[in-house]
Amino acid sequence: MSDQVTDEARHTRAIQMLRSLEGYEGSELAKSRVSAWDYYLQRPRGDEVEGRSPVVTGDVSAMVESTLAQVTEALATDNLAEFEGNNEADEFQAKLEGQVVSNIVMHGNGWFRMATAVKNALLLRMGVIKAAICNIEVTNIQALEGIDTLAKIVLEDKGAKFAEYDAETKTAKLETTETRQYLEIVNVNPENFLFMQWPLDDFENIPACAERFVTTRQFLIDSEKISEALVDSQPAGAPPNKSDADAHSLRGGQIQPIALSQRQQQQEWFKLYYLHEGKRYCAIVVAQKILKEDVVSTRPPYSIGVPFINPGRIDGFSLYDKLKSTQDITTALTRMLNDNANAVTMNRLAVLENAANNDQLTDQDPSGVLQIKRSVAGGDIRNAVLPIQTADLTAGLVTSLNYQRGVRSEMAGASLDVGTGKVQLPDRMGSMGLDRAYSASEQLSSLVLKTFSQTLIKDLWLLVHELLRTEWIGALPVKVEGRWMAPEPAKWPRRMGVMVKPGMSPGERQRRSQALGALIQLQTDLAKSGMEDVLVDAERYYRTVCDWARLNDIQRPEQYLIDPASDGAKNALTNKARQAQESARQSAQLQKMALALEQMGHAIDKYGIDVKAAVEKYKVDADTEKTEAGLTIDLVKDREKADRDVKKLPAPNGAAKPAAGAE
């Protein structure tokens, strides 16, 4: 069998595979996407009745946006994913490669691309991101002065190309062209992604998938490098509109620009990736004909994420799938509520024929005059006009609507209720109970985030890493953590494991912030109670405060806090220890002085008591001696008086008179 026959058979098989892919016009998936957009945009359902409420509730759109807010909050983080090392020595290199890929993927509009993919998946079952290494020619014009004819000839001999040259002024404009390579990461609208059903975890081995484009024919010539003759030979005609793409447009259809030439005409074409005998082919298909085909890498350049897993299939389940019937019921109940309110407010009237002016009856002017014929009414207006009372069903309808809101939360999560603060809580619920209630309400949003992490994010990081490793030429200048680096992806090993590290939802962030705040207070209390360097230390306290600050939207708390491990902090700690020792020494001296003073005070007190006792004794002794002296003096005086008295007495008869001085 010739190669031409083999190629024709392969091309025929490829075209048949393309027409059988999910999402092709007329497939059930395309019809489902049309309905999903109608529900999201709250378009008329087609069952409206004239004179009745035509309202369509927005359960699907409200839940999509509220869940999107919960999930994308966790994606706004640095280093969203890291590669797992092959061994201990490879840990640093794997971390570096993860930082490089994270920087490239999330650079610029990275968050917007992620949010777009998440929203597509929440509404249309899957979010698709495409990555490819592209080359572009960049032309630069440099103005030169003082270029004479000889210098021009020399530069031209060296390969320079002049865009302009003026010999009189000796000025020139030099044109240089360089080829630059870049990594292109774009979102693919789900209505333009076609696929064969295949397990999502084995997407790299999918037999066939395709991307739909609608461009000018000139685009095929310029970008896809297809020959002009081959493009011009394709049959002319307006490109067919795709129903789900039209539903995505707010206008309800695509407006095609007027083409002034054949090559300006809009052309629908497909880029088909399919496997054949172990090889992956990329084919450009226009009007059921393959115009170009190349052998490419073994996997298609797409990453797919789903919100809810559908085992064994690429597309998952969307919020539209889960809330379609709920929106139908709430739409019917809301219409009934509006119609009942209108009927209660504007009662129908029973009127005798020709008894009143029909124009006045139907003008709905509450202050207008209603004229009744006297002959018919017989003097009593109630004989001609009778209002028909309508029962007010507001309470029952509102109860039913509240019940449906509970059903909506059970089916698709309570992110909308959490966002509006309307989670139904029992009375006397404490703060811990409140946290548990909000945590349970966020569980489904957390599940959506984890599913995206393990599908879209994980696969996208592996795809980008593989593209850089196999197709990037030379060094890759990239700024990582404020420093410019130039790694060479060609030297990277192949990575198989990715550890995704998404951030937290607002509720999870708040609960963790409260827990860290309580831990900071506990560490402070432990330090005050003497457990410093036993259960807590400065380094762990610093880590806790930094984590708490990051959770409260302070991106770089290191700018406001001092790391205890820094040289300045160590010197300050040494100085504080020295000051503490000096303070302790001075305190000990003061205590000794105080003790000595106290002992001296006691001694003084004791000495004072002894002196007082001695003084009192001295006084007593002095008084005694004074008394004794007085008595002695009195005795002497009495003796002297007695002696004088004796001398004055006459001597007895015959007795001789004693000599003077004799006793």
C-alpha cells in the first residue's frame, strides 16, 4: 500500500473523528451549553403568558459568582504549586523550577486566566487553558547620524539593512530583525473545545481533541503557514454559526464583518490533535479537508479543570447541572408571588353589562373617577360593580422560596448564603458554633477548590514544565523573589509530581487568624509565667506573628518586624542580657544595703532603749544620792546644834569644866 493511500485513509479517519467529537455542532453537549447560558443570563424561557409575571430568577448566575469569589480568593497566592523532588539532593532544584513556572503562569494576567477557567467550569462543566512555545519576529528601527557613503557600504557588507538613508544629511535608519521566543498561555472557550470522552486523569493519552477557530483566510496564511493557493482554493461562503457560541454572545448571535476581498472572508477551521499508530498528529482542517499536518509531542497542549468530578469522563458536573431544576422551581414560585401580589392589589371586578364606563374600569388609575349608570345601579353602586377578592398567598409562597434556598445550598453549597450573612443559625449559638456552621457551609466551595487544584492547576504546571524543558532554547530570564535568574530549562529533569498549595477562603482565613491570635496570647502568657526558652522562644513567637500578619493581608510582615535570627536582634538580645545581669547585680547590692540599714535600725532601736534605761537609772541613783546627802547634811546640822546647845549648859557643882576641844 502506497504512502499516499495510507495518508488518505488516516485523513478520512481523522475527519470522521472530528465530526464525532463532543461539543461539535448538534451534539448534546452543545445543546446543554446553550441552555446553561440561557439560565445564567436569565433569558426568557418561552413559557411566558401575556399579562402574567415574566420574571426569571438567577439562582445559577448568583451561585456561579459567589462560588467563583470563594475559589479565586484562594488562587491569589505566591507559588501556587511546587514540584516534588526526586530525592533529597533534588529538593532545592525542584523548588526552584516550581517558582519559575509559577512566576511565568501567574505573571501579568495569570489570575484572570485562572478565574476565567474556573468560571467556565462552574457554568459549562470544564475550564480549558492552552499553553505553547511561540516564536515572533521583532523589528527594531535605530536612527544613526554621521553615516557617509563609505560607512553605509561597510555596514551593508556586514549584513545591515537600511530602512532609510539620506546622503546629504548623512542620516540613516537601520532596521534590525530578531526572533524572540515566548510562552503563550491563553483561555479556550469551552464552546470551541471539542473532545472524545476519555478519563480526565489520562488526558495526555486522549485519542482525539480539537479547537475551533473563526478567523480570516489571511490568518491561515500568515499564522499557520498554509500556502496561498491552498487557502484560495477552498470554497467560499459564510461560516456556519455555532449555537453555543451564539448563546455566549449577549447579542444572541455573531455579527460577521464585511469582507472586501476573498482573503478577508471569515473561515471556520479546526486544529485537530489525534493519535494514530502511537504518533500524535496536529492537523489543520478546513471544510472537512486537512490542509496541513505535523507530528507533535505525545500530549495535546491543553489543561482541563472541572468543579465536580464525573468519573471516567473529561467533562465534570457544573452548577448549572445541579441547580437547573431549582431555578425552574424558584422562577415558578416567584412568578406566582408577583401574580398574587398583583391580583390582591388590583382586584378583578364583576360589572353588569353597560353599567360602567369600560375605559375607566381598565385605566388602573387608583385616583380616577368611575361613573356608574343610576338606572342600572338602582341607587346603590354595589348593585353594578362587585370586586372579586383574591386570597393573599404571600406567606406560603415566601416559605416555599426559603425552602428552595435551602435546597439550593444543599445542591451547590452555601457560598451565597455565607457571602450575604444569611446562614440560618439556631438561637444562643456561641462563637465556636458559629465557626462550625460557616465551616460546614463552605465545604462544597472547598471541594471545588481542591478539585481544580488536582485537575487544572496540577496539569497546567506539568504541561508548562514539559514545554519549557523540551522546546525552550537557551536560558530563560525570569524574576524570582525579587532576583533575576537565567535557568536553562533544557537541563531540567522530567517532573511527575506536583504539590498544589492554594490559599484559603475568606472564612478559613478568618478562623485561622483567630486561632493564631489566641496562640500569640498563649505564648505571651507562657513567657510571663517563666516558661520562656522552655515552651516558647523569640523565634517561634516571630513566626506566629508573621503568619498572623499574612493572613490579615500584610504581604511582607518582615518589613515591620525584626527577625530574632538577624545579627541586630542577636546583638540587642546580648545587650539586654548584659543589662539584665547588671540590673540583677545592682539589685543584689541594694538588697544588701537595705539589709544592713535594717540591722542598723534594729541596733539603733536597741541602743536607744539601753541608753534610756541607763538615764533613768542615773536619775534614780542621783535622786537617791541627793536624798542621802540631804539626810546627812540634816544629821550634821542637828549634831552641830546639839553640840552648841551642850556648850551653853552650866557645869555641875564641883566638876571641872572640860577643856576646849575635849569631848
